[in-house]
Amino acid sequence: MTEVPKIVRDRMRAASPERSHPDPNLLTAFAEQALPAIERDGVLKHLALCADCREVLVLALPLAEAVTAPIAADAESDRITRISKKTERSWLTILAGPSIRWAALAAGVVVAASVLLVHPGKLNQPIAPSENQRVATVASTIVSPASSSPITSPLTGQVAAKTIDDARPNSGPLLSKQLSKKLLSKKPNLGEKTSTEISKEAVGVDAAPPVEDSQMARNDVPVNDAPIIEKAKPAQQQPAETETAGTNEQLKNQPGLALAEDQTFARNVTWAIMAGILQRSVNNGQNWQSALHADRPLLCYASHGEEVWAGGQAGILFRSIDDGVTWAQLQPSVKGQQLGADITHIDIQTDNIHGNVSGPTPIIVFTSNNEVWTSRDGGITWQKN
Amino acid sequence: MPRSASSDNSAEFAATLYERSGAAAYGMNADQFAAILDDILRKYLLSTSSANPSPSNSSHVSAEQKADFYAGLRLEELALARACAAGNERAWQDFVSRFRQKLHKMALHITRDSASAAELADSLFADLYGVNARDGVRNSKLVSYTGRGSLEGWLRTVMAQEFINRYRKQKRVVSLEEQTDEGVQFAAATPEPTCASDQRIETATDEALAELSLEDRFTLASYFLDGRTLADIARTLGLHESSVSRRLDRLATGLRKRILAGLRTRGMSHAQAEEALETDVRDIRLNLRSRLTQDSGAKAFPGSKTPAQDTGDGGSD
């Protein structure tokens, strides 16, 4: 941080406020960003000169566990997105880096050559299918009836699909896409970008000359006569590809990627309402992002596990069952009478002993006109007390 | 009959506000609530629109201005607070159930000490209830809540003020003997900050500071005078920490440039202006002890403690 000359501090310290201190109402409204511009400027003018009021203002900020930072939500969400993408990129960059890729291929070629030398007659013996083989088998099976190309790759779906595409240009990229889509559906947590990069990576590996050499070396039998699945089976005979497949599978199963997203939304989630907007923190309140911005100010919230409720002015009520990723607006009503008063408090009736709920979680909504609305079916039906 | 239509609208609006507030549940009638709103309007809106607020001026405020102002009020919390102040039992029950626990949490947040927190919270609660009666009428602090911000925020602010007042009181009454008993070492009195030798520096600095916006000046004061964290300042202004950080860098750099420019316009050369800022003895941050001993191969007085050792860092200020 750039320092200011000492004379600046001295001159700021020497200045004294001209007016009397603003009352607690104005300070509160200032802290809650609820003052109109004219009044805000007046308070700011005083605060700029009055150390006492600045101290009161900071002490009166919301509790640390409730709100740590009312932030510019867009900027923060952008930052989180950037971090997320950066994490993805860094993992992919590391694992898909050219040096590691070629090192893996070289190691694979060496292992493949040694396997071929030591066990030349056991190439097509069926072995216990690994996860990678199973995926490749699925891919091969889909296209096998019409395939006459030498498909020997036991790679993951993307590589297998690419091999199929190369061998059967008439099948076109559509088939490849379908295969990739089908296979990638095993890991929905991976983003589209990740999938694309994995596919590119796999294609790069598949097109590498050493692998082709290796395939040719161990497939000198008439491939058209052999069942496609058998050709796709021997993963151990293709260590280079297995290694790559492992890398791809590692990427697909990459705990850092999937778990990071899970953790982002499922762990350490803290909620707060600032200036009528529901804010969410995924790192114990260090940073905040806007989770729900309704057309009317929100006043209260309640959360239990991944279930979050938020209520606000004029009876607006929202519910999320996925930690605030998606929201549904509810309009409680009883016998045609709708909840229209400000919602001041929401209570999720959890089991106090274990923190769990038995059956549907009862929700109790308190309003400014002292009504109490209860729902025992997640907000579908309501009772009014 | 525009006058009549206007008054009808006004009455309808007042009725809507009364209904929204839920004041009826606390036994407050519409007239009482309207009077409260009128007081608040006079206190804030008229004081900003007129230098001499008076009841007669309330007619000068347009209906739109009034509507906007009232729309920003926390009506239900205002009704609750005023009903509590008026001694309504149900309002107190609601208030206690909603805020009693929060008050203790707030106090703990402010004092960081459970005993002090309990004392502070109980004291404030007594003030809110109005233990001190005047002419037989309870004098509740809740009367001063106007609904401009949330009731919870107002309670925090009032509590923070109370804490600071208490802290000052306690600090004031601690005797020198007590401090001595606690092992406090009394340093020599800090000399009054000497004024810059050249009045031009002060003038240039004041001018540069005067050019800052209010928010910039608040940010500077919070960071450089009060030692607040970026997070605290960001929360106060509703900004992101990185924005505050960038702003502070920009302000510090800009201030320096402006002061230098001001000094140059007052007849200093660039080098002189730089020197005037840099050579202010209060800016010198040197560890004199390390500077003095770094080149000496052996201690000048081995085994003995130099009397100046404890003040070796004194050059920083």
C-alpha cells in the first residue's frame, strides 16, 4: 500500500468536524446504504472528520459471522468465477502440459514394448475390465456392428470416439459428439470447458505417432476378424494409452475439480442479508457474493443444510433446496388470503438435538403484522395462526 | 376539488402506512402512528430541505417526497420500538424474543469479553426499557429510534456508542497509581507535533485534501488515521476490498502529486518540493540502533548495556 506523507496524516488529524454528531439512526442508515444522496453526503462529511463516529460506525457493523463484507456482488462473483476457471485451467494445464503428455507417452511406449517382448502371446487374452476399459467397451459396442476399422484403443470414451471418427469418416463428428456426450454424462460435475479440453487432449494423444506404432506392432493379426470388444480390451497392452487414459480419467475423476464445486456450494456456506440482498459466502465469510436479489428488499433468511429460505417486504418468499443455486418464489395463501405483510423472521424447525429433521421440515414464517404462517410440506400448503 | 382529493389521498396513504406497520397489534391507533411519522418527517426531511424546520414547513414538502421518505422507513420496526417505549406488554414480548439474544451477541462482538458483554447488554436493555423515570414516565431509549435503518442496526450503533462512552469513562478514572501497580512504564510526554517549518507545506496539503471527495477523505482517514482494515472500510462503504485498496493507492499517489504541484506553485523547485516532503523529520523511519551498529565489528562496550538501547527505534516518529 502506498504511504501518504506524514504531513497528510497530521493535517487530517488536525481537522475537526463542524457539526454535531449524527444520531444513531443516520449512522445506521448510512451503514446499511439506506440514506439518500444528500443525507449520505452530510454524514460522510462528518465521518471524514470525526474519528469518534468512524469508530462507532465500525463497531456497529454487523456481526462477523453474519456479514463480513457487503461487496459489489458482481465483482465478487466474477472473481469467484475467475478463480474457478483458473483452478480448472491450472489443473488442466499441469496435466495436459506437453512435457507431461510426452513423458507419459514415452513411458507408455517403453512399458508397451516391454510387455510385448515379455508376453507376446497374451495380447488378446481377456483380462478383468477396469473402469477405463469398461468405458471404452461401451464406446466400441455402440459402433462395433458396422465397424471394420482397427479399433484397438482402450482409451476413455473421447479417445475411442476419436479413433472411430478417424477410422470411419462417414460416421462424422456427430457420432463422436454423441459418444462423448454419452460418456461424459458419467461426470456431470465437469464443466463444458473441461470436457472440451479433455477431448482435445485425448485427440492429441491418439494422433501421436508412437501410439499408432504401438497399435500396429501388436495388431498384426487380421483385425477385421476379431471382435471389436476384444480389440478394445487389453488395456495393459497399451500402457501409453492407458497412461493417457488414466490421465483423462484422472481429470474426469479429478477430486480437485468436482469437489471444489461441491465444496463451493455445500460446505462453509454462510448467509447474510445486506441492503435487502441475500449474500452468500463460501469461505466462512471472507468473501461474499450476491445469492438472491429480489425486486423488493429481503429482510430475513433461514437455512438448514442446503435448504435456504429468504423473505422480504410485502410477503416475498423464496426457497432454495440447493444452497442458493436455484430459487423458487412462493406465494403462501390460506383460503384465498395471501401473505402480503413484510416477512420479518423465518424459522426452520429442525431437530434441536441432532440438527436433523424428521420428515418434511416445518417452516414458520413471521410477519410484521404478527401473523405466523406454517408450512410442513416445503411451502406447498400453508397454515395461518 | 383538488384540495379534497389530495387530502383523501393523503389519508389513504397514511392508512396504508399504518396497516403496513402492524402498529394496531400493539394498541397504537392510526393518529398516534401518524403523529410519530410526522415527527420523523420534520426531523429529517425538513431539516435537509429547509434551514429552519418548523411544523408549518411540512406543507412545503411534496406528497412525492413524503411518500419516498416514508417508503424508506422500517415501519414495522418503528411501530414495535415506539410501542415498547410506550410500555405495551405485547411489544415488549416481541422485542425480547427478537432482540434479547442478539443484544448479547452484539455486545460480545463489540467488547470481546463475556463479562463486559453481559454488563453492556444489560445496561443497554435497561436503557431501552427506560428504568430511569422522569416525572413518573419511563424514559425509554427506543423513543429515539426513527426507522431510518434497521432496528437491529440501530441497537448495534447505540451499543457501540455506549461502549465507547464507558470505555472512555473507565479510562478516565484509572489512576496513575493503579497503572503503576500494573507495571505500566510511563514514558516521557510525547512532544506536541512540531509544525512543518514551511507553512507552504501545510497550505499545499490542506488544499490537496480539500480537493478530495467526501468518500475519498473518509477512506483515507479510516485507513491511515484509524488503522482500519480494507475489509472494514469496504463493509462500511459497500465496496469490495480490492476497490478500496486501489482507491487508497490512487489517493496516496494523487495526494503526493497534488502537494508537490502546490509546493511548486508556491515557488519551490521540484527538487525542493520533494525534499520538503521527504525530509520532514516525522517521516523518517529509521532503526537507528541497527544503523549505528551494523558496521561495527565488535561491541564498543561489551557486557554493558548502553542507556540508549531502549530508544533505538525512536527515530521512527
